[in-house]
Amino acid sequence: MSVAEIAVTLGGLGAIAFLAWFFFGPKKARVAQIKGNVQEIEVTVKGGYSPDTIRVQKGVPLRLIFNRQEAGDCSSRVVLPDFQVSKTLAAFAKTTLEFTPDKAGEFGFACGMNMIHGTLIVEEGEGAVEPAEAQRGNGRTPEHALAVGVGPTMQVGKMEQVEFAIVGGGVTCPTCVVNIETVLKDLPGMDEVQVNFGAERITARYDPNQVSPEQMQQLIEATGYKVHRRDEPGTQETEDREAADRRAERQDLKRRVIIGAILTAPVLFAVMADEFFGASWLPSILLNRWLQFGLIAPVMLYTGWPIHRTGWLTLRHRTADMNTLITIGTTAAFGYSLVVTAAPGVLPQDLREVYYEAVGFILTLILLGRLLEAIAKGGTSEAIRKLIGLQAKTARVVRDGREEDIPIEQVQMGDIVVVRPGEKVPVDGEVVEGRSTLDESMVTGESLPVTKGEGDTVIGATINQTGAFRFKATNVGKDTMLSQIIRLVEQAQGSKAPIQRLVDLVASRFVPVVIFIAIGTFIVWFNFGPTPALIFALVNAVAVLIIACPCALGLATPLSIMVGTGKGAQNGILIRSAEALEIAHKLQTLILDKTGTITKGQPSLTDVVPVDNVAEDELLRLVASAERSSEHPLGQAIIQGAKDRGLELAEPSEFQSITGKGIQVTIDGRQVLVGNRRLLEDAGIETSALEQHAERLATEGKTPMFAAVDGSPAGVVAVADTVKEDSAAVVATLRRLGIEVVMITGDNRRTAEAIARQVGIERVLAEVMPQDKALEVKRLQGENKIVGMVGDGINDAPALAQADVGIAIGTGTDVAIEASDITLISGGLNGVVTAITLSRATMRNIRQNLVFAYIYNAAGIPLAAGVLYPAFGLLLSPLIAAAAMSLSSLSVVTNANRLRGYKPMALAAAGAPLPATAPKVEVREQKTQKEEAMATVKDPVCGMDIDPNNAAATEEHQDKTYHFCSAACHDKFKAEPPRYVA
């Protein structure tokens, strides 16, 4: 090897070593901080606990965040027996365990199978307790972690949240995301930071006593990225401002691209014509290097300024992103060309090539790619703009006895609002006068109009069709359903899917590794390449820097999530987070609550069976008339059924209620008995003619009632909580998708089996008490299944929270909706199918994007490094590398936009055959009286009685521990403790 080759080799290896330290070496240590008045530490669970020795302070609430990066039974649970707490840990997810360590010393914690161990050291004040050698277990020195809160307790206020919009296109790859998250997390008082590449949004939770949004913004912009604060996310003003910013960004990019193209075109044309065609007619002035320098310098300094500014600023913070790669590559090419132009004598004759055309073309083409990408990305965020566009601008309210039109912002709760045919309902409310049909498809996704009358609820942004009506405003401003939908969609679009972890990990290493490969490429080509070796080395190193495209990786997940959650909202499905959207596609078992989910949740008349020549309508008229004096729900169902048939009811007299048996009434001078068999037998009436019909109806899950008129059996009337029209089709479709469908109910075995048979469900959990539903979900999860739960009642909230994915029927209670991951606004069960198929379509789209991105980089980087040259003599020009890099991002954006064509899956035909096998009904064994009743505590938010050992979260407030059935209830309590303590 020559001296030059030795020098280049040593210099390159030294540069790699320095850069490895520069990017990955120790940086300023992050100090553990108080977060919301608790001690907090994250423990990685992967073959063990890391750290496996944790120091905390006695008496200070402790939050242990277990990041489980594996599956299997071994580490599926963590147990701290000394504090009587335990927690199931979800696979490949983070699970929070909160409690207050109330005693000092060393305490072991272990997995449920006692296979892996850790040590919790609880210290008095600032004292230290050394871990016992016996606790080290595996023979290695344990990894230590100092949890937040060790030392004097620091009083802080509650956490606040702020959002920033990224403007100017500075964030161009996932490495930018990692850079922003890293610098923000170093600030004191930061609780959580999420940067969404696709949504171009930063969300941060912070302690306002330690840091301010202004400080965050200054630090972000000092790192090289321009942002502005989003004061009111989801409002027309915010969207208009961000739309204006995006237009300004596109205009700026367009201007820079046009200038770059105009200045680069003559240089590129001259070089191509001379090198490839030997054009003798070409004016020599176009090949003058000083002219080329004069044309390309503005391209380098103006067109490429957004790239260079961010690229160099990130290096100041010992990080790098895609801008850094382009900046290093083009600066090297431009600097080398400038040396050749200004001082050619310092280089040998065969090394006096210039690359101005490559610099101009690369910068212009990359900015052109970003312009096209910015235009294409605009389509992925259209869901929010469409939802905001649904809102009415004005409302006609009755004030001081007269109607007046006012801006929708001025509508107050309790206002009487007038809606005429063809107008939009401005806010949520309750009809007080009139009747009409409304098109609710834009909110619920249901295409059929809905009839509304007095006492019915109307939703803001829906369209009135036929009649005029008045309603009382019940939710206005940010409390309307549409505003909540917009807020939830924004929240989901700004969240990260678990699959993003892989992308973030790759992104944090990608750019430095590419720089190492570029240096290695330079060394190899300089040492072993053909002459002129320096030129080959420089060109191929620049090609490696230019073709690497972390931005394609960064766009792969968030753009699909944005489109997927937006399509969900358009179809009446609210997906709270990207994590829920991802997990839903893996569901293996889906539990359906019976009442209000499979069935309508209210009894209705199903059968009228007359005997002894009694007319059916006459039997129903008499029974319904008899029930007019009864308040029993079954009686009201019979009355409603008679009214639906247009029957005129008579006024009952001599009404007598016989406890536990039924009623005896006189109707039009005729004595009518309605009740159970014992009622008729006590009256001496033969019931054998009715029992066969009653038995058949009971087998079908219906409640039969015997009727007698004037001392003779008249017939049987049956009432049941009827199955929703689409339940059987939904169950058949879910089974066709490969999902096991399980029904859960408190009903007895016979009724549960009858309902399951009607809808085609093969597995039933019957006679389950409301407080045990969550335990049943956990039991199915214990079968190594990913379990979803669909419910609507307040007693479903713990089960919804326990499930891997909780799906709430939107017509159900607020608590159930708060505890769920997905909400079906319309209340139709067909939304479950849509949610699952949309999840599968979204994840399929994400995987396609990732394949595009990974294959591109896996093939492009070696090709640019010249691996094909020895065998085929092929090299990749930096110009082609720039074009390929731009196309890679554009291909990912285009593929993500394909998801906008998603259409809900058609349900299986209503007449699809039911399973031949009888449903398998499982009834939990009841505890004997000798067993101790489990002590329960009350959730202060929703009022549910819960087992403290299975609480989803706990909170210490004024020296008292509160337990919560779900994270949603916990969050509500933390936001306003006095309200719930009182």
C-alpha cells in the first residue's frame, strides 16, 4: 500500500471511531425527575428485568412502567408479595403498576412463575440500603436504577399538555423525530414526548413549574426544526392556520425548485451533451467552470438552504438526519469542484473533474420530491378538515320569544334551537317539539335516515330532511359529539403504533451507519478502485449518502395510521390510538356482551299464541289493556306491541296485582288474568293447553305469560329482549374472518343458549355476575389469546379496560365509552366488522410501506457503494441516486393514499346457515358460603365496586389510596381530584 492509501485508511477508520463516539458515546446524563408527584421508573422485561435492582423512597407513590418485549407465560405477570400487589403484563407493550411503598428495606419482585427476579430497595429519607448478594440470583452484578423521588420530595402541579405543529418541512425523516424527542426529554419537568412524522405534530406532557412551552419551542428551533404552538387543536382556526402554513411551505418549495431547475438546466445539458454525445456544436462558454460555479452556487446556497440549515444544526447536537447525509454529500462534491476550479494546480491532471451539475441536480431533485410528497401528504390529513367542515356556521335560536340567527359559538346550553327542512342541526340536543327524519350518516356511518320525535336525541352536524322541529341544546362548543370525534381522531392520528418501535430503533442508528458505510466505501475505492481512484471514491461515497432514505421508513407507519383513523371516523368508528388500531388486526377471540350489544337491550313483544278460537288481535288487546295499570317493563313491551299493530286499548278496572304471580283485571266487563302458570292454577283454570306453547317459547329464550279470559285459557303472550337485526350476520362474518365469537351474559343457561343459537355463536359464558366480567376476559387471555370485548353498559367498563381491545357501543354509557379503545358511534354491531377489517387493511398497508422502504435501502445502499462493479462494471451515479431517493418517499406516500379507497366489508347473508353443533355454554362455579368474600373498593369516578388487587390504576391523594377500574377513570380523577373526593 502506498503512503496515501495508508493515510486514507487510517484517517477513515479514525473518522469512523470518532463519529461512533460522537453519535453513540456518553452524552449529558438525564436526571431522574418527579413526574406528577410520583416516583417513576421504566423496567424492560426481556428474559429478565432491566434494571433488576430499583431504589425508591418510602412513602412516595411509585409508578413502575414494565416494558415487556416478549411473549409467553414466563414473564406475563409481575408480583410484589410484600406489598400485596401484582399486575398482568401485556406482551410487547408497556404496563403501569402504581402503589405506595409503605415500609423500608429490600423486597423481591418476580414473575408469576417465579422464574425471573428483581429487587426493590425502599429507603428511609436519603439513606442507602445495599442489595443483598442473595438477590442477585443469576450471578451477575445487577443493573441499578435510581427511581424518581429519592431524596427530598419536590412539590409540583398537575401535568399539562401542549401541541406544536411542524412547519417549513424541516422534519423529513424518522431520525428528525428521534432528535426532537431526545432533546425535549432532556428538559427538566418533561413527562412524555411524542413526535408524529406523518401528522407533522409534537405532543408533550410537562410540569409547568419546571418548563414552559416557550422553552420547548426555542430548543426545537435551535435543533433546526421550525414549529408553532397549536393552541386549540381540532378547531377551524387551527386547521386554517396550518393549511396556510402548508400552502406557504409548498410555495417556498416550488420557488426553490424552479430557481434550482432554471440554473441547473444549462450546466446539466452542457455536461451531458459533451460527455455522452461529444457535441462539437456546444458553445464552449457553457463548459466554463467559473460559469458553472456562478450558476450552481445560488442553487447550493438558496435552493439547498432548508437542507443545509437543518443538516448542520443537528450535528451541533451530536445527532444526524437525512438532511445531514445530503448536506455532507453535496458539500463534499461542491467543495471539491470549487478547489478544482479555483486552484487546479494542487491536484494531478486526472483528478481535475468538477461536479457542479451533480450538486445542482441532486438538490433540485430532492426538493422536487419533497414538494410532490407535501402535495400527496395533504390527502392523508383530509379527515380532520372534512369533519370540521361538517359543522354548521350558524344556529336559529329562540330568544325573548323570537327567532334569531346567531354564530354557532354563541349557542348556550338550554337554548331552544329551531331546525327547518334541509338545514344542519347546529349542536347536540333533545327534541322538545316536532318530528322529522335526519340523515346521520356523516357522523354515525349509517346510511338509512333516522326518525326523531319528542324526547329523542339529535346530533350536531346531522342533516334534517322532512319536517321542522325544535330542540333544547344539551352539548355545545367543545362538548358536542362532533367536537369529541374530531378530538379523538386528532389524538389517534398523533399517536404511535407499537410497530413504530422498530422504525424508531432503526432511525436512531440509520444515518450514522450510512455515514460509516460512506467512509468505508471511500476507503475501499481509494485503495482498490481503478484510476483515478480519488474520483471513484468520492463519487461512490456521495452516492451512498444521497441514496439512503430514512424518510421512506418514517412515512411508512404514520401516514397509514392517519388515513386509517380518518376512514374509521367517516364510517362511524372512533379509534382512540394507533396501538388499538394495530392490535385489532390480531384479535383471535371477540367477546360480545348480550344485553344491548347482541340484543336491543329492551324487551319487546315477540309472540301472541291464542287458543280455543280466541282471535290473536283480541287476545293481545285484552292483555295489553290489562297491563296499562302495570309499570312492569314486560307489560310496557306488550302495550307498545299492541300500539304498533294499531289496536285500540280499553281502560282497565278492578286492577289487582298478585305478588309473584301476575295481575287480575276487568276489561270491558270481562275478567282477564295475565301472569305465570300458578296464577291460572290458583284460579282453578286448566293450563295444559298453554304449557306446550310456553315451553317452546321459553326454549327460544323468551318470557312466556299465560292469559285467561272469563275463567278459560285464552293463550300465551311472549316478550323477549330481541336480537338486533344484524347480529346473526355480524357473527357469521366474524367467524368467516377467523375470529372466535364468545357471548357473555348474566342470563341463565337456557336463555343464553337460545340467544346464542339464534345468532350462531358456539361458545357462551352464562350466569356471569357484572363484577366478574373482567375476570372472564382475563381467563380467556390466559388461554394465550388476544381478546377483544364489545359492550355498552357501566358494568362492562372493567371488562373493556381489561381486554386487549375494548370496543364500546356508542349508544351505551359514557363510562363504557371512556374505558374502551374503539367506539362505534351508531351503536350498530356491524361496526365491529368494519373496525377489524379496517385494522387489517391498515396494517397490510403499513407492511407494504415498510417493505418498500426496507427493500429500497437494503438494495440501494450496496448498489451505490459499488458492489456490482467487480462483476458487471456497474456504478450508480449520484444523479440517479437522488432520483431514486425521491421516488422511494413518493412511493410510500402514494401507497398510503391507496388506503383512502377502503370500503367496509359486506356482511354475510342474513340467511347464512347456523352451526350444526349446539352452543357450548360455560357457567362459572359459584363460591361456597365457606369461602371468604373478596374485599372490594369503590371507584370514585364511575362508582364500580372493584377488587383492589385487580385495579387498573391507583392514585394517592391526601394520604388516601383510590383505586380505579380503568385508565380513563384514573385520568379523570387526576385532572380534578376534589370533584370526586367530595
